[in-house]
Amino acid sequence: MQKAKPATCPFCGRLIAPPENLGFQFADFDAGFCECGAVYVSDVTGHNQGAAFMEALILACGGNWELAWELTPEEDYQEYVVEHYDQKSHQIIQETGERSPYRGVLYFLRLADELQGLSAEKIAKLKAERGRQPEGPPPGFTPKRFSRPEAERLLREGKTEELVLHCRYQPLNLRTYQKLLYHADPELRWQAVLLLGRAASEVLKSRPEMIADLVKRLIYASADSAASAWGALETVGEIIRAHPERFGLFVKNLFAFLKYPEYRPAALWALARIGEKEAALIRREPALMLLRFLEDEDPQTRAMAVYACGLIGLKEALPGLEKLRTDPTPVTFFDPENQKLKEVTIASLAQEAISKLS
């Protein structure tokens, strides 16, 4: 026997609107705002409550990560989980019996009254950006859907701006560009990583849900041992680097991949790229664990650990880097500045990192 009731806010008792794609959320969840100031996030499976909590917290803070990390539970905000939520009917449905098919949850979070004003302006700005009419293509420009050979040719010719512009107004090009990650030419694959990062930034302006989904799919592909996912973590790093306020939540996922030797070079490169622009985002995680990889038996992992420590600004790495100043091991390194692969030694990378940290 079923008992259904409308979804209401546990803080004020008001009926709430169905959660939706807000167009400015920071992860791939539908969400909404109650009139009392509470934020609610829908987790349709009930298995992602940790991520739903983070989404609710960041939304409540208007994307202000600094504020979010400083808040204390109970004192600065209250949270409440409503179980047995069915998003399709937007009802709370309880069934007699032990195994209810309605396992979705609504995760509610409400900042303390004195804190709500700090985030209200940022939330209003996010909503205003969502309501803004999308900008049309420049006069005389006709967006085109590229084939893989066409995209490859333009990338080889260095016409990145053209590829990015077409993707902005024809977002499905992202799928084509993704296929370049599997190209036989390693330098072209690396160039595709940077292209995807830039193209994703343009698509984000009109289709934020598409980029949130892309980030999740790239992470899932990396975690799937049966999938070919070269460049996936590196691309995630480029997207987070460009938009840390939206996708910084996924830095935790990159750290999780460091447990597995085969993923370490990719995850370290991604963390290095993020840390170059947003070192604080990396330091909120157990950043000092990167030091252990300076002694890794795999040369590529050692090299990427050196690169990461230098760009993130980990002065704690200086003793380990000093030991590597005489490491003559050659490695292949992709320089994102000139978009070229080059042969370097770990010693030269260590010297460069030491110069940055000194």
C-alpha cells in the first residue's frame, strides 16, 4: 500500500517547486530554492548523498568556495534528508514493506540567517546569467558540425580558435573532438585535451548541464577498466582549471585516482594544471600526499609529481626535489605552452620546479 504526499520544505513547511536543471549548478543534479532560503538537491538514486550535500552547500553559498569550506555544521547551516522521493511525480511515496522502489532523496540545506545575505548577491548573479539570452553567432559566421577528419585537419593546422568557435554554437562538436583523444599521434591527442578544455568553456555558457555530464562521463570512463580513456583525466583537469568555482568538487576524484599506478601520471598532470591557477583548491585536499610520488619507481609518475609540486607551490617538496636534481632519466613531456611533446630529463624538471619554489 502506498502513501503519497507532496514534497515540502522541512524547514518552513512550504510546498516546493520540482527540482530542475538550474543552468548554473556545479554538478549534475537537479535542484531548487525554497522561499525560506533553503536549497534542495535531488539525488534520484539515493546513492550519491555526499555529492548532493556538496552541491547543496556550494549552491547555498552562491558558488563561494571559500565561504563553503569555512562553515560549521549545525552552527552555520542545517541539513535535512527527505527519503522516498519520486522526482517523476514530485511526491514523497512511502510503501508498506521493507523494500520500497522509491529510493530517491531530496537533500535540503539552509544557511543560518546571518549568513544568507553573504550569498544572496552571488545567487542572484547566477540566476541573472541563466536568464540572459544566448548570444548568436557573429555576422556571416555559419556554425558547422565537423567530422573527425575535418577536426583533425584543423587542429593540425593550428586553427584552434575556429574549432572552439564552431563548438560554441554547435555543441555536438564536443563529441567529435573527444574522438581525437584516441588518435594514434600522441602529440595530437595532447592537443585535443587542450582543445576540449577550451571548447567546454564555450559550451558551458549555453549548455552547462552538457559540460557537467561530460566531466562525469570522463571520470566514469577512467574508472572503467574495460574502457579506453586516454586523456580523460587530463581533460577533466583542463575543465576544472578553467572553471574551479563550478567543477572544483571533482578535484577529490582526481586525488582518488592516485591510488592506482596506471592513472598517476594523468591525475598528477591534471592536478598540476589546476594548481597552477587555483593552488588553494588543491591544498584543501591532502596535497602533501603528492610528495611520496617523487620517489615512485615509474619515471613518468616521478616526472609528473615534480611538475605538480612546482606548479602547485608545494615548498614542502624542496628536499625531495633536491634529490632529483641529478636524476638523468629521460621522459616524454607535453608542454602546454607551445603544445609540443619534448624529451626532457627528470633532473631538468626538478631544477625548474625548484626555481619556482625558491
